[in-house]
Amino acid sequence: MEIVVRRLQDQDIEALAEIEAAAFSMPWSEKDFRNLLEHSYCHYLTALAEGEVAGCCGYTESCGEATIDNVVVSERFRNQGIGQRMLQELILRGEAAGIEAFTLEVRVSNAAAIRVYEKSGFVSEGIRPGFYEKPREDAMIMWRRRKGAAGI
């Protein structure tokens, strides 16, 4: 299967909002995705599988660090390495732009996502109790720091 990872474009947004709605209890809307395109500190990628929008991931940058706000893959394309590929490309682009550390939160029950993040060099550094709603659940806080960056 041909997979292309590129910057988020306006033409991707309708499909991404549908993927979000199917994947999350509190999904981002088309308006939420469009807002990302308006801010220079938001960096988002889209994965295309055989030309079809398969998912996206991205971060918000602040002071040399990036918070990964969203990683989502369409159910149809899960377990095919697309999430891992998007995340790796996001990290490469971020580091090239000077990002020293990446952080994210993930539901403690989301073992599949935790494995993807660990394969990309993230480690658990704490828990945020009751972080998620619908259903209420704790979040694992994960960090990936470039070697030589603060904290290493």
C-alpha cells in the first residue's frame, strides 16, 4: 500500500473530522482543524493511503517544546503502521525545526497507542488523574527528549 505523509491541507479536513467522530468520544470538528491552519505554531501532517485520507497527527509548539495534540488513524487503516509513520515524520520535522522535546497525554487503557509512542522513544513520566471525560479516565504523560536536551 502506498502511504504519503504531508502537511495538513484544507481539502483533508472534512475526511479528518469524520475519522475523529468515529474514533473519539469528544472529537475535533472541521472548525477545530481549520483553526490549526491559521496558526504558525501548529504543525499537522496528514497520511494518505492509496490517495485516501487515513489519519493525521500534529503538535503545538511553545519555547522549543511540542505538545502532540492529536494522533488519529481511520479504523479502516489501523494496524498497518500509519500512525507510527506519521509520528516519526512529525518528530523528524519538529527536530529539524529546533524542537528539543515532545510531550503527549494518552489514556492509560490505550495499550496500542502507548506501544506506538514507546517505539518512537516516548517514556511515561507521570499520570494526570481524571484527565479524560466520556468516559472519565487517567492520562499517562509521556515525553520524548532529544539527547543532550534539558532533563537528559
